[in-house]
Amino acid sequence: MVKVSKIKKEFVAVIVLLILVVLWALLIPTPSTPVNTSTPVNTSTPVNTSTPVNTSTPVNTSTPVNTSIPVNTPTPDPESQVGGMGIQFKDGISEPGVKAILQSYNMTRNYRMAYDTNCYSEKYYIMVDKDKITGVRNEIEKNGAWKAYATTIIKGDYYIITVPEQIIQYKSFLEMLKKYDLQLKRYIWCEIRFLYNDGPLTYWIPKEDAIGIKNELEKNENIFIVRLSYIYSS
């Protein structure tokens, strides 16, 4: 009996212990596992605001567009600068006559004139009436040496034909003069050179102005041809 009683006591003790363990397990709350807030979305490294769009190197304003050289102000074309004129006058005009003619035109700039220069190869000419020009031209066609050099301009009712110096002693040429009652004449070449004026130190006039003067001069009955002399860069 003593042995049975002892076993019962031990059994009761085990049962009580188990009950205590179960109660302890029930009473202790199970820890929850919340959404990981200890490692939030990376806010410690925000969108890169520490290196903004490069404002430390702005568009190069230290080297502005070169405004010291204005647009469309290049050095004038040398072929647009006329420094003088060679003017072909008819035979017999005097130096005072030349000066009087030139003074009647607006040359736009002061100039120096040289009278009756020998700078041009065309020295002689004949004036042919329009009624004789066909026959004279036929004579020119027969003479190859003359044909190669002869040039013609029209002045009023006359044809001005340049005569090369090489043929003025040819017998055929002298016979033609006699046949058509023509006279050999000599050009008077005068040359003008433009001078410095007050203001800009230029000694030329624009090509457009020179052409206008040339056209006006060539309307004069005493002038045949005007040639422009250009300034060329060195």
C-alpha cells in the first residue's frame, strides 16, 4: 500500500507539472513579425540631389561671341576699288579743253590729271562715215595683220576704228585712206588718279560710282572710251 501510494503521488506531481507547462505556454504571448520597418525604403540615399545638373559649369560665357568684328564688314574687294581712269579723247583736244570737260562732271573725289600720256597701246584711229563703213570693212578683211588688231566703236554717225601702229605705213592702208577720203588721227589719252580727301584716308572710289562716271563721260562727243584702273591688294 505504501508503494502504490507513492506512485500515485509521483503521477499527480507529473500531471501538475504538465498542466503548469501548458498554462505557461498559453500565458506567454507569441511575438508578432511586423513588416520590416527597421529597414525602410532607402531614404538615407535619396535621388541624387547632392550632385545636381551641372550648374557649376554654365554655358561658356567667359568667351562671348566676338562682337569686336561686326557682321558683314569685311575688307572691301580690291576689284571694287577704282583708283583712277584712262580717258580716250579725240584728236586735237587741248589740255585746257580736257580740264574744262572733266570739271563739268561730278568725279566725287579730288584727282590729279596727266595729259596726253603714252601708257596705252591704242594710238591711232580713223573716223568712218556710216555710208563708207562697208567698203572699209572689206578692205580690213583683206588685210590679216590689220584685222587682228582693229577694234570699232560707234560715236554718233561715225565708226571709230582703231588702227594698229604696225600697218600705218603699209601701201594698201595708205591707198585705202585715199580711196575713201579718210584721215589718220591720234588718240589723246589722259589719265586721272584719285587723291586723299578729308576724312577716311582712301584714294579710290567704289566701282559702282566709277561705272556711273564712266557712262556719263562716254556720252561726251569728245570722249571715245573710259577705262577703269583698279586698286589691287599687295
